[in-house]
Amino acid sequence: MPLSAQQTAEIAAARAAEARTLRPTVPALEAMLFHAMPVLDHGFLRVIDYMGDDAAVVQAARVSYGRGTRAANEDRGLIRYLIRHRHSTPFEMCEIKYHVKLPIFVARQWIRHRTANVNEYSARYSILDKEFYIPAPEHLAAQSTVNRQGRGDILTGDEAAEVLRLLRADAGQAYDHYAWMLNEDQADPARQGLARELARMNLTLNTYTQWYWKTDLHNLFHFLSLRADPHAQYEIRAYAEAMLETVKAWVPASYEAFCDYRLGAATLSAGMLAVVRRRLAGEKVGQPESGLSKREWRELMEILGLAE
Amino acid sequence: MPLSAQQTAEIAAARAAEARTLRPTVPALEAMLFHAMPVLDHGFLRVIDYMGDDAAVVQAARVSYGRGTRAANEDRGLIRYLIRHRHSTPFEMCEIKYHVKLPIFVARQWIRHRTANVNEYSARYSILDKEFYIPAPEHLAAQSTVNRQGRGDILTGDEAAEVLRLLRADAGQAYDHYAWMLNEDQADPARQGLARELARMNLTLNTYTQWYWKTDLHNLFHFLSLRADPHAQYEIRAYAEAMLETVKAWVPASYEAFCDYRLGAATLSAGMLAVVRRRLAGEKVGQPESGLSKREWRELMEILGLAE
Amino acid sequence: MPLSAQQTAEIAAARAAEARTLRPTVPALEAMLFHAMPVLDHGFLRVIDYMGDDAAVVQAARVSYGRGTRAANEDRGLIRYLIRHRHSTPFEMCEIKYHVKLPIFVARQWIRHRTANVNEYSARYSILDKEFYIPAPEHLAAQSTVNRQGRGDILTGDEAAEVLRLLRADAGQAYDHYAWMLNEDQADPARQGLARELARMNLTLNTYTQWYWKTDLHNLFHFLSLRADPHAQYEIRAYAEAMLETVKAWVPASYEAFCDYRLGAATLSAGMLAVVRRRLAGEKVGQPESGLSKREWRELMEILGLAE
Amino acid sequence: MPLSAQQTAEIAAARAAEARTLRPTVPALEAMLFHAMPVLDHGFLRVIDYMGDDAAVVQAARVSYGRGTRAANEDRGLIRYLIRHRHSTPFEMCEIKYHVKLPIFVARQWIRHRTANVNEYSARYSILDKEFYIPAPEHLAAQSTVNRQGRGDILTGDEAAEVLRLLRADAGQAYDHYAWMLNEDQADPARQGLARELARMNLTLNTYTQWYWKTDLHNLFHFLSLRADPHAQYEIRAYAEAMLETVKAWVPASYEAFCDYRLGAATLSAGMLAVVRRRLAGEKVGQPESGLSKREWRELMEILGLAE
């Protein structure tokens, strides 16, 4: 359970303070606001604030004066057109802010997306909690034998047990020594205590940190297209999937278009397109005649759902 | 008057649609929402949406769970500390969206600030209105004789009259020919009409365009520190001053700190500081003994309010 | 001819100053350095400087110590893999700087790409030359009747002649009045002369400006994928095509991968992919049974090179 | 010693491959190219490539055709003017690329500077070396008692010894278990080995990573103004100081201006300026009459070098 009683009370207090506004408002997202969606074993994702909605995308694309009076299906059509043709700027007009609790090694992947605003909990200034990510047994995977960047079978038996034991023991011991070095509140009055900015270096990379993270809808879509992808590391994908739920509630028309034209889409190279055209024209073309490398051929067959 | 009856009605309709929200809300800014603040002769600035408030800056700086319960003056103190020490990321957690109508030559200065989101009215796709910026007589300035980048005395008499006549005549004629080339709705059925993306090149740079422009509070402060400065061109400063009013209503504590530590502040170089220290120690130090160039000395005297 | 004798001499002088360097160097691009490639009627594009080459992409992807000793075809394979799988950061390790002379309305499209560095010639500080873009007769197109954002047939006869006459006359007159208002060097000693920052507003949007523009290879590819596209406006596409030549000389392996996987590629939505799969399986599926809108169907047929 | 024999050989090979170029070249930086400057106990900083020099700043500011023929002191004056008046875009025209080996907790501070290009060694794909940062005794500081974000006295005696022992032991043990879990090359044929992307989470934050990092001179100056500052954490300041040496060799005039107007400068708020003016006018003004908070007063006295 990632929240303390005090944190739960603070969230409840925030949810109790309703106000009136003239701004675009999305009831389905309001219902989610501030609540912590659990992710991994101790992490969470909370929506803290948002700006805009589907209509705001349309309004910006049209540079219009009011909120528009067109039929909803006309707006939906425009949104689909904008996504399909990579007109990204109208989607930059919507903004969302999350509070996320996540393991440091996930934070390090995440921060590579630079077009966002971040305020991370400072271990230079404050003390981190004793919480680490330990994979659930079903996520404890071996190194892939075909992909240097992926996972293979799930570990089982003694090996799994020993890995879990080591992860727990090392993180716990490193944290305990971190706390000892800090000597907070002069627990041992004979010692000065190491500076926080130094002591933190003893923590393991599965220690949880947290941050406020804010981005616009276009950049969020880019993040999600990479991190909600099956090739993404499971631990960051878990956060991406929680974000997808919030986006679905927030901007349903944009979300639908994103699923159709980005998440579920595939890009075919010039060479791949040529193969598809020849096949549709009835020609029997295999990898040797295709001009594609074996790897690219395999990728094409996967896209086309063919087992060749 | 920059708005048509239809536009005014659309704005009134938008202001009539109130909703309930759990998000941070700022009544003083809600009162301004959607209204067009006139700027220059035909331009305006409207706040379309906003995210966050002073408390959101504090909340992000503390990465806290709720909206906080500290005393207001403690929050104010933190905000002043953050601005003074250039901790910029908490201010990135507030976002504001404007709809702006502005002359193209102002838009070209403005767009140099790249850390913002923009959707401009497309003259490739639509037709611009016949509206140009013509300076008011009190802004019709001569080239500065001391600063290659500034203005000098106000033009008067025949010269002023002729300049205004030429600005009006050329813009009007260029626009009329633009409309003729477009031949919209086959006004002349014998002509095809030039493509919009080409015809627009005939317009003058004082023609009004409009855009949606969205940025975060940190980048807005950077924009304002450059564009609300007395050295900025008057025409963009007029927009910056309208924005300052919206910021004051939106985040009063951050605004106050910004005025004290950025707008009203001055940066003293190592050499300037040395002069101030020597003077405070009672030494009589003039430009020749200062190690400063004449230009830098003049800048220092200006900062210190001394006429030497 | 876009260059004065003095400018040509300056370029020749720059090309005469050879030096020795340990940095990655690309002879094919060195041969182009500083030379002005003519674009449109008075514009040009010049490569001013560059950093990195194909091997630098590979070196960054591998975070390696030296320049690498692998076989060239291994490097080529890695580059193709990186582009295909949208690993963009290694391409950000190459940088190129251009000097471009271009009409203002093209500059306004161009500047929408924000991830670049720009220094534009300042009309606040200096005086622009009397040079305007006038389309060649074969580029003087009518508005498209099917695409609100495109061009249709070429204008001919009296209409074409009159359009060209108006473009020339209005730009020339606006410029002459600009010069009159400036009253540079007190041409008329009785007048003060209007401030440069004001006088420039009288210029038309086809007036030429110039800038230094610098970006990394990843962002350049993004720019080129949008602006070298047949749907881009011809006038900016002309610059994109000149840039493509420089990229081909600079990073031939990256260029080839970019052509195969981006320029010549097509993205198929989930719905489009379903149609292709059904067709390949022998099913007769037309638009009504496809689940695609008519517009999307048309786009699919175009991608597949089918006339249905 | 941070480099293996093979890495040293690769660097020597890279330094042996000289070429001719027409690009701006800086001999003093060429002399440093590729060499590893040691930082901390196992880290380093190497310049991999650069674009531009002091003259390139001037050339971009003037949007000129050649390399310029003005007197060197005129260029120096322009550079000083540009820095003093925060004209940042000409400095964006110079670019530098570093290869850095650094502890992960330093990398996490560093990456907060988003306007840069980064390729980090991937522990998802590869295996990290067994190298950790252990502070030298003179950097093993206690938590500051006055600044929650700073360091106090140096730890000594048993406390220091025990802290160092723990840092070494925990990092070593965590790494050994990391290697055990990886089971690389099937060291134990009975085990599958944990996926690299999971095993890495067991490492401590003082483990060394490495990356290629590239930025422009303006953003580098911003980085250095924050990270070469005495308030920055020592471990990142050590890298900033190595970078300052490279900048001094690369762009000496820009470096000098940066030292005078940024590194050695101080910003005085409106209230601070008022105090200085009153004091210079002979008034005896102390904190109570100053209108400044005690904290701000203390900061002002520090700036003025006064002990009040």
C-alpha cells in the first residue's frame, strides 16, 4: 500500500475542495483526480491537474474564438485527420500533470523524454523512504536469447527464489546503512552524520523516488507510443498503461485516434511497400526476391500477420 | 474594435458555461477568462485556459501529496527563495494559454521564444482579414541616434503625416491586390484565382495575424523579463504589459517575487561589484581607475542611479 | 544572382583557409562548404559548419572510446536498425549549420520547427536589401479545388501576367517607401527618418531575409520528412531539396536509411493493416466493407498504388 | 586509472588520424581532443568533437558571409556586449560533444539540464563495469547544520572510516550479486540468468555509468553557471571545472566574458539596489530599516563583502 494515513487524508481533503470554473472541464477525469492508481508493488500514478479537452484541440486547430458549435462527429473527424497527418501542434494545447512514485531505474528511462517538466523529490534535501521494487514472480524473466535488449522465459525454482532473496537483502542492507550514515536526529550523539547528498549514493536503483511530471498531449502520445509498446521494459510499461487509462478518460476522441493511427499502426519502408504491392498483384515473392534483409523480412511478416 | 458581433457572442457563450472542478482555481483570473484585452489598434490578448496557481508552485517544490496546510507567508517565503535562487522547475508546473491577435512583425519577434506551444491562423488554408497596425502618433518615433537598435524622438508635422499615409496606403493596396489575386468565390468567373499559400506573400508585415500561444510560468517570466523591459520594442511590450496584468491576477505571490528579483533587479559584473565595494569603503573611484569600459561604467551609474 | 562581388570574395577567402584537425571530416561535404546553392530566384543555402559523420552516429550508439574498427557494412546495418526502430538519440550527435537566404513567408513556416538554433538578420538593427521572391511562371498555381491547403493548375495568360505584375509592383513600391521612411544617411536633411524597427512593417512578405540555422541530424530528418514531402509548399520544399543534397554528401548511410524508412515509407493504421491482411488472404474487400472512411480508403489505395 | 589498455589504444588511434578541413579550427582544443581528463576517482571527461569558435559567435550575430575581417578587439567587445545583455542566440551557434564517465547519482543531477543531446551506455543491453565512486577523505562531509541542502565539517576518525567501509562493502556486494544474477556466459550452466534490464536494479547509485553528451555554448554556460557554483554539489562541480578548462581553450573571449558577467557576477533585487544606493549616498541603513528579510540582508552583505 503506497500511501500513509496522512497522505490519504491529504488526498481526501484535496478532493473535497470543489470550485466553480469557466475552463473546459472533463467529468470523467475529475473523477480520477488526485486518486493514486497503484503501479508495481509500491508505486502509483496520480493526475494532479489538467488543461484542455478534445474540444480544445479543435479550437486551437481552428484558432477560434469560442468553444465551437460544430457537430461532435465533425470534431472527431478533424482530430483523426490531425493525428493521421501528424499535425502535432493542436495536441500541444492540452496539458496534464502527474504525481508519480517509481523506482529510480524506471525514472532514469523516463527522464530521457526531455520535453516535459519535472520536479523530483530531492534526496539532497530530504530522506527517502525504505521502499524498493521487487518484481512479482511472473515478471522475473531471464535474459532473452534472441534479443540483447529483451526478456526471455520466467525464472523459476531455486534461481528465482535466490534472485528475489538477493534483491531484497541488498536493497534492505544498503538502505539501513544509508540511514546509519545519515544518523538523523543525532540518533548516535557521538557521530555527526554524513551529508544527505553523499549518503544517497549508497542506495540501490530499485529504491522508490517520486516526482511531479507535466507534459502536453502531443509529447505524452510520443511517450506512450514508445513506452506502452510491447518492446518497452515491463516496469515502465506498467506506468504507461496507467497513463493510457487517464488519457482515455480525458480526451476520448484523441485517444481513439491515437490507438488507431499510432499504437495499432505500422510503418512500412519503401522496400516493404514494394513487396506488398507485388503480392497484391498476385506475384509470389519471398525474402530472396524481396530485396529486404532477413531481419526486415521477418518484421514485415509480423506486421502482415503471416507465418513465413 | 477588434471583435465582430459573432466573436463577441462566442466569447459570451463561453463565459456562460460554468462547471465544477476539483482543480486549483483562481477567481481573479476566472474573471478575466476569454475577455479580449485590447492591445495596439486592432490587436488583443485573451486568456483561454490556465493550470495551477501559487500553491501549485509550492506543491511541486515540495513534491507533496495534498495542497498543503502551511501558513500563507511560509509559501510566499518559499516562492521568493525559489525565484531568488533561480530554482526554475517549480514555476514550470503552472501553465497558461493565450489567444493573441498581433501584427506579423510582432509575431516574428515573439516566435523567437521557442519554449512554447503555438497554433497560428493559417494563411495557407484561410484568408486573413483586412486589418493592419498603424502606429498612434505618439509611437511614431525616429531612429535613435545613439542606439542602432532603438527609437529616438517622435516624428511630427509633415514627415509624420506622410509616414502614416504611406503605411496606410501600402498596406491597403497590398491587401486589395491579395484579395483580387485570390478571386475568392470566383468573384471574377473568368479567373481561377491564385493559391492562398502564394497570394499571402503580397501582404505587408503590419497585417494582423492571430494565434493560440501556451507556455509555462517559468518561460513566461523569461519572456516578460525580455519583452516587458524598456529596451524591448514598444509594439511587443504592449502585449507583455497586458500579460503582466494576467500574471498578477493569476499568481500574485510569484508575480511579486518576479517584480522584485527579476524585473526590478540588476546584474552586476565582477568588475562592477568591485567598484561598489571600493566606493562603500569610502574610496573615490571613477571610470579611469575602475577597470570598466566607458560603456560598462555608464551602465553601472545608471543601475546605481548616479549621474556621473 | 544572389551574391555581391564582396560576398563572393568573402566566401572564396573562407574556402582558402584550410587547417588540420583531428575531428571526423567528410571530404564530400568539405567540397560544398561555404558555397551558395541557389534556391528560388534570389535565395540560397550554404553549409557553414558541421559536426560528426555516419561513424559518429555509430560511436554514440555504442558509447565507444575510439572511432570503431568494425566493418563498414556492420555500421550501415546498425544505422538502418536505429532509423527503423526510431532510436533517435544517436542521430542527435551530428550537427549542421546553414546560412540561408529566404523569403519572409518561407521563414515563417520554417521557424515553426523549434528544435534548432537561429540567428536572423535583424531589420531592427540593419536595413534589408531590395529583393523579393517572384514565382517562376511554372510555379504560379491556382488554389486547389479539392484541397484547401494545396495548389491546383498553373495560371496562364492574362491572369498570370497580372498576378506577376502586381507582386512585383507592390513589393517594389512598399520597399521604396520603406527606404524613403528610413531616410538613411539623411538623404533628405529636413527629415529625421523613421526608426528601423517601425519602417520594416511596410515590407511585403516576399521580401528576402537571411539567417544562420543550426540543428542536429535527427531534427533535420524530421524537418525534411515534412518539408521535402510532396504536400509541402513548393517554396520551402525547394530549400528542403537543397538540404537533402547536403545530407547525402555528409552522412550517406544515414541518408539512405532515411530515404528507405522515412521519406519513402508509409504508415498504415490498424484499420488499413486489416484491409491489407484480408486482401492478401484472398478476400475481396472494398471501401464499404473495410470499416475505413472514404478519405482513409483513398489514402490507402494511394499508398498501395491501386486505382480503385 | 579509468581507461583500459585497449581504450587508451583506441584514443591514441583516433588522435593519430589527422585530416584537412575548411571549418573553423581551434588548435588549443585540438590538443585536448579525445584525451581523458580524470575526474573523481574513476571518472573522466573527454572532448569528442566541437563546432565553431569565438569568431563563429560573431559571424552568427552579424549573419555575415565570411569569417570577418574586423579587429580582434572589436570581436571581443561584441562578445562581451552579447553576454552582458543576454543575447544568447549567437552562443547557440557553437556546439561541443563530450564523453563522460560519471557516478549514476551525478548523472541524475546532470540530466535535469534538458537542452542537450545524450546517449548513455545502456545497462539494458550491456553490462556495467565494477567501478564505484568512493569519496576521498577530504570530501567526506557531514550534513550542514545551517543549510538543509549543503555540507558541513569533514568527517574524521572512526565515523569516517566506517562510512568508507560501508560504501565500499555495499557497492561491492551489490555488484557481485548483480554479476551472479546475470550469470553471463552461463557461468553456472544450471541457471538461466536474470535479464540485464532487471539485474541492474541491484546496483548502488555510486556505480559509474558513461555517456556522450552534446550541447551548445549558451546552454553549456547555463549549466556551468549552476554547476561550477560553490553551492553545487562537489561531485558534479568537479566535472563542471573540467569543462571550464575545455571552454577556456575553445572560446577564450567568450569564456572571459562569461567569467566576468556570469560566474563572478551577482544579481541585486530591487530592494537590495535601494540599500546600496542609500549607503552610497551616505545613509546609515541596517537590516531593520532596509525592508529586506534577514536572509536577504545576509545575502546582500555577502555579495558586498561586508561582515555585518
